[in-house]
Amino acid sequence: QSALTQPPSASGSPGQSVTISCTGTSSDIDVSWYQQHPGKAPKLMIYEVDKRPSGVPDRFSASKSGNTASLTVSGLQAGDEADYYCTSNGGDNRFYVFGSGTTVTVL
Amino acid sequence: EAQLVESGGGLAQPGGSLRLSCAASGFTFSSYEMNWVRQAPGKGLEWLSYITESGPFTQYADSVRGRFTISRDNAKNSLYLQMTSLRVEDTATYFCAREKPSCRGDCLELWGQGTLVTVSS
């Protein structure tokens, strides 16, 4: 059982926004988000709660409040259809912990 | 172009061993912390192990501690994962991943394509 809980699925129509939650993060711990297309390696989309690596569109944004982090994808595109994972320091001697993952579907 | 390429996966019997390799190119390998992450078929990501730039410090997930050993050879630009006492539940695609320097938390900015390990009798 993952220490970070995500909804199993989320969806939206093209052009709309979708927000994914990640519950169970410590208030003083940084959160990262990864995107994974089927059969591909994960891709870092957000780090240190709300920073985007070079090349990640600003349609991807993130925030954190208390023990819940959130990733928002605005202006949904077909290529955004993927699995998204949050991750943070696991605490209790667990170095890193991935969330359970959320499948985003573009309707 | 920076690249990571895993190899060494395949079929192993329960209780057996395998050694995975991750070849780095296009960047100064010795300057980066490295990790192994796996994904069982149809399941989510699971972090397994971490090693510092020069290798003295390592960390492991509870699920593999005592069975798996991470190491690196900076002269060969290579990362390794020695897996022993393999279990059926170790069946997964194994990824190596490079950490973003000076990043707080988990910032795996470069990933290999993965290598499939199947544990079955």
C-alpha cells in the first residue's frame, strides 16, 4: 500500500483543465510529479512542489497545501493522456515513495 | 545527448540472481546521484535504491534491502544493480534514473528505457 494516495483516474475534454491530488505528503517535504505514457519511461514534469524542468509546458502547474499536493493540467491535449505519479520523501526511513498513480483520459 | 541504457534483464528462477547494468553517455556520470526504480506489469512505480556520486552512501527500499545491491563504476560510466534471492514478485521493468543536481526531494530528470526482469520457474 502506497503512502501517497492519488485518485485512480481523472478526465477532461480537450482544452479543459484537470487536477490530480496527492495526499499523504508531509508539510515540510518537497513533491515531484512524473508523466508516463504506455510503454515509455517516466518523465519529470514538476519538482520542488511547483518548478518545471526546461521543456515542460506551462500548462502543467502544481501546488501543495498541508499534506496534499496537486497537479493541474490546463488546456488538455491528446498527448497529455498518460499516467501521472507524485512522489516525495517517504519518511520513516523510506527514501522515496511514489504515489499510486492517476490515469488521465482526454475525452 | 545525455542517455541511459539498461541491460541485463531476462528470465531468472526464484532464488536466483541477476545483475543489471545501466550505461551512461553524453554527460559526466561521476557528477550525478543515481537511482533504480521498477514497475511491475500493469502496476505503478516503485523506488528501489539510491547511490551518491562517488558511491559511499546507498539507500534501499524495504522490499529489496538485504537482497539487492546498488553500485557504480565511474570509470566505466556504469551503474549496477545486483539482485539475489529473487522472488516472483520481483518481476518488473527496471529503470535507472539520474537525479537533478541540487534538487530537494526526488527529482529524477533522466531515465533509461528500462529492462524487463521475469522471475519464474
